[in-house]
Amino acid sequence: MLKNIITILFITLIIYGLIILILTNFVFPRKFQDIVEHVTKQYNVDPNLVYAIIKQESDFKEDAKSRSGAIGLMQIMTTTADEVVQTISSIDKNYYNLYDPETNISVGVKYISELIRKFEGNIYLTIAAYNGGMGNVQKWFEKDYSKYDSLDKVVEEIKFVETRKYVTNVIGYYNFYTKLY
């Protein structure tokens, strides 16, 4: 009887380990970890948020390009990049490649840090602005950003269906990354 219980526990642990291995390596990877960890530390952004955004935006495909022209891992529009690179000393302002993971992640994380500051640390509004635009989020939400303290409160105010889905997905991925790592 005891031998059977030990065998069942052992098999359960192996299965659990395999599930974690699959989740961490295939479903929720942390590709480009050196770059993400370095840049998020530099701009004081949670790396799990960056992984969640990359997962949603490009599923870690460096060469991703959207129909609207967003480029690379973090799907950055060139107009946004043109503004953000002006504040990053390590990037050549005259020539930069958004398909390059280091450049793309640097620009994306710097932009996220600006949104976090703009929306007073509100992660939900930051994610909404990353997808739907800062100006739109400012129109949709009153200036007291602290009252939007849950996903439900934020999602019901978002006017774009795509942005509602985006925020919900990124928060879901963010929660997975936070629990796994």
C-alpha cells in the first residue's frame, strides 16, 4: 500500500515537472532574457510585463510585422520609435533597426516606462495605452487613475474591442509569467 502511494507521488511529481518544463520552455518562454533583464532593470519595468507583451505582440518572432506597420518583437510603430529613440543614448538616432531584438526591446521598454509614469503606475492603463494609444486612454479614463484598480473596471471603459481583448490577454500572460517565474 505504502509502495503504491510512493509510486503515485513519484509519477505525479514527474508529470508536474514535465508540465512546468513545457510551460516554461514552449508556452511561456523567456527568450531574449539577457536583453529583457538588462533593459527592464535600467528603466525599472517588471520583466514579466515585457515578456507578456512580447508574447501577445509577436509570440517572440523577431521578424514580425503587422498589417498596420508595427515591427519586431514588441510590435513598435516607427512613429513611436522615432520619438522614443531620441531619449535613448545607446541608439543611433539616424539609423536604427526595429527588427534587431536589442533595439526593439530597448525602445519598447523605454516606452512602457513612460506610459507607467504617465498613468501613475497603473498597469492596466499602461497596457491599454501600449495598444490603443496614450491619447485614447486619456480620453477614456478620468484623471484619477487609481480608481481603475481592476481588470474589469478598465475593460468596461475601453472603447476599442481589440484593445479590450489585448489588455485581457496581456494581463493573463503577465499572471502566468509571474506565477511561473
